[in-house]
Amino acid sequence: MESSNRRLIRPPLAESKQNYAAKNVKSMKPPIKKQTPPDTTNAENFYYVKQMQSKTPMVVVLRDGEELNGVIEWYDKGCIKLNRDEGPNLLVYKSFIKYMYKA
């Protein structure tokens, strides 16, 4: 079996680059910028307000494992005030809270 000398016919590379560039220039649109997400979702605020209005008994677990029971009276950016029946009311810094849940 003899191999035939076939010649591959293709357009010059410069010509295909020009065609590709011309197609892309026509179809190019300015990129759409994604909006930055909001800094706060207000979910934390909504949760605190809901628990304060219904005076839900809460358990606050601190980073060292200590559990505090009480009702959230108010909150701000850095702390919450916890009203307790079995002890004095406490001002707890949010940075010291590991998690909290409804009692």
C-alpha cells in the first residue's frame, strides 16, 4: 500500500486572525459589573428584635463553655444585655459569645 502525498489546504494564519478579531469586535459588549453584596443583611438585628419582643428565654454559651440563661433586653453593635432571674443582669460582649439558642 502506497501512501499518497496529500496536501492539507488551510488559509493563512494572518487571515484567520483578522476574521476572528472582526467577529469579536462586533459581538463585544462592555462587561457587566457585578454589584457588591451588602455589608450587612440585618438578619442578626431581625433575630434580636424578634427575641426581645417575645421575651424568649435564651441560653447564651460563652467561648469558655459557660452557659448564661436569661432574656435579651437590648443589644447594640458590640454587646447584648441579658436579664436573668437567678442572678444579676449582665452585659455580654458579642465577641465572647460562642453561640446562643432558645431555652
